[in-house]
Amino acid sequence: YQTLVNLWMAKGFIKQPNGPHHLEDIACGYFKDLLWSNFFQDYQENEETCKMHDLMHDLACLVAGTECWVTWDHPKHKLERTRHISHDSTSNFMGKLPISRLKASTLRTILLFTRDWRGEPTSEADLHRLIQSFKRLRILHLHAANVEKVPRSIGKLKYLTYLDLSYNKALKSLPNSITRLQNLQTLNLNYSSLEELPKGIRKLVSLRILNIDDCDKLYYMPCGLGQLSLLHRLNCFILPKYKAFTKNYCGLGELNRLNNIRGTLSIKNLDSVTNVVEESKAANLREKHSLEVLVLSWDIFNITDEAIITKRDEALLDGLRPPDNLQELIIDGYNGESFPMWMTELPNLVELKLAWCKRCKHFPQFGLSKLKRLDISGMNSLEYLLGECLESLTSLESLDIYYLPRLTSLPLGLWHLSKLVDLCITWCYELDLSKDESGNIILDFHGLQSLRSLRIGHLPKLESLPQWILQLRSLECLYISDCPNFKALSEQIEKCEELDLSKDESGNILDFHGCLQSLCSVTISHLPRLTSLPQWLLQAHNLVDLNIWYCDNLKDIPEQIEVLQSLRILNIMRCDSLTSFPEAMRRLTSLTHLNIYGCGELEESCKRRAGED
């Protein structure tokens, strides 16, 4: 979708409006009109892909006539009037391109789409020949074409408006002659091995889109980037990673006048900033009103004084306040102990991710009424979450808590998240899910009634499945993994080698009165003390998918399993103590898929009895 819009703009199909509307917004409007009228179909918003209806495709081909040609078309296709060529493989591209039959003054577009990154390399000589033959090209799309080196002759394509060199893993540099392309609007270099950008990049005066995402070997940006006044998409801004580069290359001040930037902006290596107050203000992020996603990331920089690091990062983050229109914020590797006040004042924020902020001791008290997703991970110093903080997130639908090693309990405010659908809690070594922040066992529970998916794992303190989980009436998917101390018996008999999940901590049989009737998928993994299936599981009458993995001491499947008449899929892997199935397995009339892997004796038993067991 975005590629299509960029191509439309590069071809000049979208005219510059007289009013305040942005060129890209108009192009997106055209796309939506075509989508609503079924010209396009199967639009996948997350992947930004779509298809053209067969009838529309045939009509478009009829109207285009000989102006468009794909290399698998009939070889006798008349090419004198061909303006646009598409090829779907790198295999012998130049060999299949009939240069002698193409009119050099006519050809405007070459689109290369490959499905095999391991194809033959596109040599510098082949590209030079292509450039020399078709100097009036507007669009050159060489996505994943195994380009190893771009020839200096690229600078002769003075009409070129669109150049895509993304996913060329062997591409390490660009010739300086590329800066002669004064009509170039889009330069896509995503997922390449570039080590530097051309130093004269400021000469690309028409550049609107510069994509350099996942260029892991690119350690800095050249000076002069801030002079590209038309630039409105810059997905990544890389500060000098090494101290030797800090004086000679791009600083935050280069962002000052780039206020047309929209979509996503990721600023990397913020730890290299020295004059934090001046440079953060110079970045002028708050005036970039079309920015939707902001990623701020720190790396490891050579400063040993923790107090200096903490104060520096707190002042830096405070000065990098984004615009109020921001929808998603990611902060990664921040070394401050607290977060700035502006984080509680982003009225349109929908997603927030705080990752590896290891020194953070104080979680911000949000007032983010539109926040739908919150991810918290790698905060080594955080001991508790304020209940008032979570309670205020009235629109929250997804919460992911990962690797908070000092967190001991969940706040009571969690139970007030009435719209929460997905909850994931993993790698929290001191967390006891059964207790509230006052240390009391959570029994009478009426919260999280919208929760449909719960994933818990790597919680050494978890000794039994908390009662509040068993009261989740809307829960559909439950995943329990890697809880080595998981047991269900009381402390008086905790040394018992066998585990019975059908009882509570007082030894009473658990009856959940239909609370798990929405549960349709359960995964139980890496529970070494599990010996039999729990009673609560056998009351999940609508269960469809059951996965039991790496439960070394699981000895039997009970006869009561026949109550799971909705069960369609049963996967059992690496349960070495399980040797046979009960007769009741025959009565699971809905079961269509039974997969057994790594359960030696059980597998042999099934083979010997030819499916009777």
C-alpha cells in the first residue's frame, strides 16, 4: 500500500494541492476510494498489502495495452511503446530484458520483485548497461535484487524520482554521484548493509522519503540532512555511535527544521548526546505535528559515573517532548530513575512501550485515557506498579509485563481494567500472582471480565494457579509455562513429589461453577511437578485446543477427559512418564488432530496397538 502510494507520487499522478492538504494524504485518499469501490481487495492493514480484483486487473491490462509488460508475457509482445516493465525474479534479469527491442526514450519504469534472496547477484556491469540504455527512467525498483555495488553512472539518471535498493544485504555503500539526482523523491535503503550515506546528501533537494530502517551497520548520518526541506518520511535518525564521529556528523539539531516529518521516526544512540539540554531542544520534536510513532533508544556509551548518566538521560528525555498528536511511543534503554511529566500529557497516545529502562524506580502516574496497549520490560529497579496508574488507563486492551525481576505483586488497580483483553506476565522472579500489593490472598474477584487471553511464564514464586484466574468468565486462551515451583498443595505437604491441581491450598476439591466456560485453548508447558490434569481443566467444556509440553512427570490422562466433547486438537510433546491413554479417549467425538511427539513409551504403545489405545 505505502509502496503503491509512493509510486503514484513518483510518477506525478498526484498533483500538488493549492490548500493545506498534504500530497501523501491525497494519494491515500485515492487508494481508499479505490478500495471502497472494490478496485482493490483483501487489504491487510498490518502488512499494508492488497490485491486487485481479477476483472479489474484484466480491464487495466486491456487499457494499458503494450505500455506495460511483465517478463513472463508472450515473447512476441510488441515492446516499441512499452513504458513500464515488471520482473518477478533476479534469475537472469538482464538476459530476459530485450534491450534491443525497447525504445530508450520511452521506457520509464523498471520494477523488480523477487521471491528468492539467494538468486544470482545483479552485477555492477549489468546495472551500468541498464542505466546507459535507459537514461529517461523515472522509477528503478531493485528490491532484493542482490545488488552488491551501484555504478557511478547512476548519477546520469537525471529524471529518476524513485529508487528502491532495499533488502540488498551485500550493498555496503552508494557512490557520491547519486547526489546528482535532483529529481529523486524516494530513496529506499531498508535492510541493507550500508555503512554510510553519501556525504553530499543535502543536494537531493527533491527528496521526500528516506528509508534506512534496519541498516544495522550504519553508525551515523551525514551533516546537511536538515537542509532537505521537503523530507516528510525519515524512519530512522542515527546519532554517531562512536565518540570519534560525534563532532563530524549529524546531531539532533539537524532535525530542527524537518517539521514535515510524518509516520514513524526512530532516533538511535541517544547516549552519544553530550549537551543534552541544548540538543534536545534543538531537535524541536514537539513541532512535528504529523508524527505518529516515535522511538527513542539509548545504547551503551562509555560513561562510568551512574549519577552523571542518570541526570543526563533525565534532562535529555525531558527535552525530547513529542507532539500531542503522537499515537505510539517506545522508549528503549533509558537510564533515568524517573520519567518526565509530559509522558502523562499525551492525549492521543494509543501504544506505549518502556523497554530496558534498568535504573527506573518510579513508574509514571499516567492520565492516558486513550492508551490501548502498554508493554513494560527489563526494568530491573522497579519494585511495584502504582494501582492508581493502571486504574486510570480506562481504554487499555493489552498489557505485557516482561522481566521485572524485583516486582513482588500486581496492583489492585489492575482489576479495574474493564476493557483489558490480553494479559501477559513473564520472567518476574519475585512475583506472586495469588497475592495483592498488601500481601493478602486474592479470593473475592470480580475484575478483568473482558480478559480473553492470559499468558504466564517463568514465575518461580507461583506455587498454584490463583483463584482469580479461575474466575475469569471470558477467558478463551490460557498459557502456563516454566513455573518450576508450581504446586497446588498446602505448605504443610509441600514436599510431596506429586502435584494435584484439582485441589486448592486447603486440600479442597475445586469447583468453579462454570467460570471457565469461555476457555477454548490451553497450553501447559514445562511444569515438572505436574502428574495429572487438573479438575478446573476438565470443567472447561468448550475447550477446543489443548497443548501439553515438557511435563516430565505427567503420568496419566484421566477417564473424565471424555467430558471435553468440544476438544478438536490435542498435542502432547516430551511427556516421558505418560505411557497410555484411557478408554475414554475413544469417546472424544470431536477430536480430529492428535499429535504425540517425544513420548517414547506412549508412541510405541500406539504403534503396537495400531490406534486402539
